[in-house]
Amino acid sequence: MNELQELRESIEKQDYVKALQIVDELEEMSVEDKLNKIYSYAVILLLHLIKQEAEQRTTSSWERSIYNSTENIKRTNKRRKAGGYYASPEELREIINEAYPRALKEASYEAFEGKLTPQELSQKVDSDLVKMQSIELLN
């Protein structure tokens, strides 16, 4: 990681302004990594909620995946040492909204044996309800 070497060199040169800039950059990269993980788990969560809604049924593996996804989102979002969260409730809603189209596309490969396009599948799903369910599971 080049940033760590630059940080060390800046501290050794007592260039604390540059060192603090690097620390800010590293912190931003860390937050982005957490938000990307949350997005990935949100896709999985939504994928299974979409399948439940569309097919009007569930399976134990879908339930397990929903549970695991919500737990992983909660765990990833929690700041352990500093306290608080990486994504606020509003940011979580934004992530859910961003993840929904991808989840719908992925669900189209699985729901109804993959026979529907994402557009056809979307006609069988109340997207607002699915998004609301996902937010409720995260609270």
C-alpha cells in the first residue's frame, strides 16, 4: 500500500499537513470499502426479497440468505471503535435504491426458473414494498 509508505515518509519529514491528507485519503478509502460491501450484501438481500414477492413463496435457503445479508450489513455498517455507523439510515435507503436494479436483474435469472426478463419480473413485484421490507429488516 503506497499510501502507508507515503505516510511514513511524511511523518519522518515532519510534514504533518501531507501526513494528515494521507490519513484523510485512507479514511475515505476505508469508508468506501465498507459502503461497497454493504451494497453487495444489499443486492443479495433484495434478490431474495424480490423472489419471495414475485413467486409468493419462500424457501429455507432464501430465508437464510435474507438473514445472513441483513446481519452482514448491520455488522459491516457498525463502527466498532469509534461508535456509530458508516451509513446513516438515509444512506442505507440510497444504497438499497441503487442496488435494486442489479438485484432485479439477478433475480430474473433465478425466479420462475429464469424465464422472465428483468422488465417482466418487475411487473410481478412491488418495488416500493420490497425496498421497505429491506429497510425494516435493517432496523
